[in-house]
Amino acid sequence: MVQGPIGIRDQSPEDVAGKFLTFSANTAGTQVKTGAGFLLGINVNTAGTGGVNVITLYDGTSTAGPLIGIFPTTPVSVVDVNPVAFTTGLFVVLTGTTTSGNITIIYS
């Protein structure tokens, strides 16, 4: 597992603790959190293989919500997002050509 700093600024103690959810296969969409919160970071634990491999994050309950960002799942890395606020929810789509890798989303 890759470990690294997660940028956290102006957060209350309960936000700093964070929660996490790990994805190890492609998903057409998963609701990570409903309601307002913060995206704190993304760990790419195992890189995706074979072409385009990305994780797409939305502020909402589906892909119809506003786009937060699109991040590659290659190479193994830590994405420091210094937290990004979302209001409606955090919705994740993980896609990969051969394998999507193993990704951990850190949020509060």
C-alpha cells in the first residue's frame, strides 16, 4: 500500500479523521457518501493495466452531478486534493481497460 501525506486545511477534528472506501474492480457507479462532505485524498494502491484506467468523481448521487475530477489509476500514487468540498454527495465511477487497479477514496 502506498502511504503519503493528505493535505488537510481548516478542518474540524471529526473531518480530519476521515473515512475510506476501497475499490478493486470496475464500477459503473457507487455512492460513497450522501450529503455534504470533503474529498480528502485518493490512494492508488495497485495500478490499473492495459490502456485507459481512471477514477471519475461526481458531486451528486449519479453521473448527472457536477464533475469533481478525473484521475488516472496509473501509476501507483497518492493524490492530494487539499480537501475538495462536495454538497450533494460523493459518487465514484472506476473504469479500466484490462484491470482498473485498486483505489482507496478518503473522505469525510
